[in-house]
Amino acid sequence: MKSIRIKILTGYLVVILILSAVAVWGIYNFQSLAGAINEIMVENYRSIKASENMVESLERQDSALLLLLRGPTEKGQEIFRRNEKEFYTSLARAEDNITIEGEADILLSIDEKYYKFITSFDSFYYGSESEKWQVYNQTLLPLFIEIKEDIRNLRELNREAMVKAQENANAQANQAMISTALVSIAAVIFVLLIGFYLTRQIISPINELKIGIKKVADRNFQQKVKVDSEDEIGQLADSFNDMINKLQEYEKINIKKLVIEKEKSEAIVNNVSGPIIVTDKDNFIVLLNQAARDLFSITKEDLNKHFLEIIPNEQLFEFVQNPEATEDKVIAVDDKDKRFHYKVSTNQITEEDEDYQFTVTLLEDVTRLKEIDNMKSEFVSTVSHEFRTPLTSMNMSLNMVLSGDTGDLNEEQEELLAAAYEDVERLTDLVNDLLDLSKIESGKIEMDFEKTDIKHVITKTVKPFQKQADDNNIKIDLEELEDNLFARADANKISWVISNLVGNALRYSPSGSEIKIGADIKGQKILVYVEDNGSGIPKEYQNKIFDKFVRAGNDLDDSGGTGLGLAISKEIINAHHGRIWLESEEGKGSKFTFYLPRYGY
Ligand code: ADP
């Protein structure tokens, strides 16, 4: 069968045929039953009626005989003859309707006896009175009784036949009932079997197809669907198998392409001279190039393990975990007797479904630059140092001259000297900052780490700025701080950092704006932030804002600032093993955040 439609139609046709057969069988049974009942009614009714008529005629004849016994009358003879005719009519009717065995014999006997009865009537009718009585008593009356007895037998025979026929009809009805029931049951079973067979024929290929589709959905392209039927589902299965073939080919090509791409990127990664580390979103290492292995002395093929398990460098891990951080990320790695410096750049690759998220970390050897930087710092430090003494004496001299200790000055002289004094002051600030920075950088400034209440430090540091803020109509919003903000820190240095950040925020915020200062505990760290909605820092400066002498050129007043404040802050925070970073949008504001280790952690 080639199509589901034909299968279903065939199913219906078979059911209709079976139902018709059952109906025909039922009609046939009911008809034969009706026929049987009809036969009994008609045949036996006629015979019984004829018998009754015969008895009636005979009895009337007997009455006529009794009448004639009393005296010969015309009427008696007439009654006798009329009923004789009627008797014969009834007898003929009964003889016409012989249906039962023995009925014919009885009728023959009635016929013979009645003939005798009729023939004896003449000798009765024409005989003398005594002869009449004799004939009546000896012939006619006995014959009358015998004939009546025969008729009674005839009726009994018919009655019995009727009972028998009724029993027959009952039996036939029962049989019809049983056979109709059996035929119906057989039909129902047959219809069920056909239905079951047909549905199986239709459903089982659909199930096969369903399993096949599920496998393909699970990316199993090996299994084909086996459907033998040639109907629509068979055709569908063929198309489905074609599709699987194409998918198989497609997957083969794809895998090949992927392998090539993978080999290509591995070759590139391995050929890059700088170390590369790729981690997934759970910070498991998924790719390492040779340079990275050499740098961290990784000998085993140790992929798919946690970063720190393979590379126990907390500082680098910190950068890997925060790929978006914009600060300058440099780590130091000691190898044999030399210290190497690496600039870390991290890049996050996120796939659309976010299940695949990788961080690519590139390390760039900046040891040489660092050395030059150190030399530069040393040079700056020396120069600054050399500057300090002459600057102090210039400062003092100018101060004395300006305060009139050396005699009066004319207006022009005073103006020129005041300008020189201002420049000397600024230069002194710069030199002091430079000296501070180089001291911290070279570790010459000792940090006095102890249990420090950051809440206290912040409150104390922010207080002196209140007046400046009020003057500039800027609101300082110091968040509600917790009581247990204890860090392991040098309170004075942290106060310096906070005051630098708040000072900057005030300097770069317009009148009417707001500065938010807060602190919080984050796991093993204390987080401090200063947020303003001032001018913000352009994107191109954000990376290097913590470098020396970097100024974003967004100053509202051009008076102060050496471009060293953030560099010193960063050095201080680094010396605390903390981290400082910036989030800023030009025109909207800046948020400087740093963290310090919590005391006791
Ligand atoms: P400076 O002494 O010039 O303030 P810093 O190192 O403290 O030096 O700051 C460097 C530069 O960063 C500033 O010149 C300024 O351009 C920018 N900057 C610092 N803080 C802010 C801030 N809160 N809003 C906008 N710009 C800022």
C-alpha cells in the first residue's frame, strides 16, 4: 500500500464490509425466524379452523338425526344435507393443508367413516321407527363419536405441531441470537485486529522517525532511520536520511576546518615569542604557548586545571580575573638571579551564548623598559635632591626680599619677585612630589603596616575638604560606613591617597555637583571609592592616568597639579599589596576605587 490515505481507506472499507456482512446475517436470521412463525400460524390455524367447522357440522347433523328420530321432517333432512356439504368443504380444506405426519391417515379415516355415516343416513331416513333407532344407535351414533374422536385427534396433532413449531422457532431464535452474537464478536475482533495492524503500520515508522530526529538533535549523525513502507512516511524517512547524509558530510567538513583552524591558531600561539595564557570562565587554563611554559617552568602537559594550580602567581591571577581593569598591569617574575618585568594585557572573548567565555592574557617583557625607567627615576631622584637645597635657599631669599627685610621694593620689582616666588613654590612642590615618589618606588619610605580603622581615616581625611567644597558649592556625600572596616595599612599613607583622590575630585568637578565617598568589605578586602560627577577622564588617558606626569588636560583651573598625585597613590596602594583602578566616562564623572587587605586575613 503506497499511501497512508489508501491504508486508512482500506481500513474503513474492511470495517464497512464486515458491518454489512453482520447486518445481512442478522436480516437473514430474522427473516427465517419470521417465516417459521408465519408457517405455524397459517398452517395450523387453517387445520384447526377446519376441524372446528367439521365438529360443528357433525354436531348439527347429529341434532338433525335426533330431530328426525322424533318424526320425519323436511327440515331435519335439509339440515343434515346442508351440514354434510359444509363438512365436506371443511374436510377438503383440511386435506388441502396436510403438513404434519399422521395428519393424512387421520383425514383418510375421517373420510371413510364419514362416508359410512352419510351412506347409513339413507337406511336411517327411510327405515321404520324401530329401524331408525336401531340404525342410529348401532351405526350412526358410534360413527359420530368415532369421527369426533378422530377430529379431536386431528386437532391434538395440530396443537402438538404448533407447540413443536413454537419450540422450533424459539430454538431458531436462540440460534440466531448466538450466531449473530458470535459473528458480531468475530467482526469486532477482526476490526480491532485490522485497526491495530493499520495503526501499527502507520505509527511504527513515525516512531522510528521520531527516534531518528531526536538522535540528530543530539548531534548523532551516524544512525539512519529504517522505514520499510513506501507511503508518505517512507518518503519522509528517505528525505530525512538524505538530510543525515548531508549533515554527516557537513560535519566532516566542519570538523576538518575546525582542526585546521585549531592547528593554525596553536601554531601561531606557539610561535609568538611573548607568553600567552588562555583561560575559560572558571579560570581553568585551556591553552598555553611555549613561552608561557618556559616562563613559569611548566613541564607537564597540564591543561584544564585551575590557573593557580599551574601558575601560582596571585598577582597575575588577579589581572586575569579582572580583564576589564584599565590600569597599567605589570608583574615581576624572578628567574635565577634576575628579576623580569612583564606587562600584562588581558582580552576577553565571549561567545554569543555566553557559555564560552575566554580570557586571553598576553605577557610582554618590559624588563628593559623598567630598567630604563628605574635609571630615569634614579636620575630624577638625584636631580630633585640636588634641586632641593638651592630651591629652599631661593625660597627663603625671595621670602625675605618680598617681606621687605632687604629694603623697599618698587611695584614692578615686587610683582616680578612675587611671580618668581610662586614659580619657586611650584617647583618645590614638584621636587617634593618627585622625591616622595622615588622614595616609595625604591622602597626607601618604610610603610608602617598596622591595624587601621579605615572609617576613622576617611572621616578624618575628608573633614578638611568640607570648607573648599562649600566654597565651590559641591556636596560631599560621605556614605554611612560600617564599624569594622579594619585594614592592614599605613594610616598616614592611606590618608594621603584619599586626600589626593578627594582633592582631584573637587578640582575637576563643577559647582553644584556631588562627590560620593564610601567603603565596604568585600571578602578579604576593604574597598574604598571616591566618585564624582565632574569632567571625567577621556578614554585615551584612562590606561595611563596612573603614570607619572600624565594629565588629562581637562583641568577646570590650570593652577595646580604636577601629574604625580595618582602615580604616588598607585605606588602606595601597590606597596600595600592592593589595587587601584578607575572607571570614568568623559563628561559624566569618574570613580576611583582601591582595595586594601583586611586586617587579619
Ligand atoms: P594632578 O596633580 O595633575 O592632579 P594626578 O596624578 O592627581 O595629578 O592626576 C592626573 C590627571 O588625571 C589630572 O591632571 C587630571 O587630568 C586627571 N584627573 C585626576 N582625577 C580626576 C578626576 N576626579 N576627574 C577628572 N580628571 C581627573
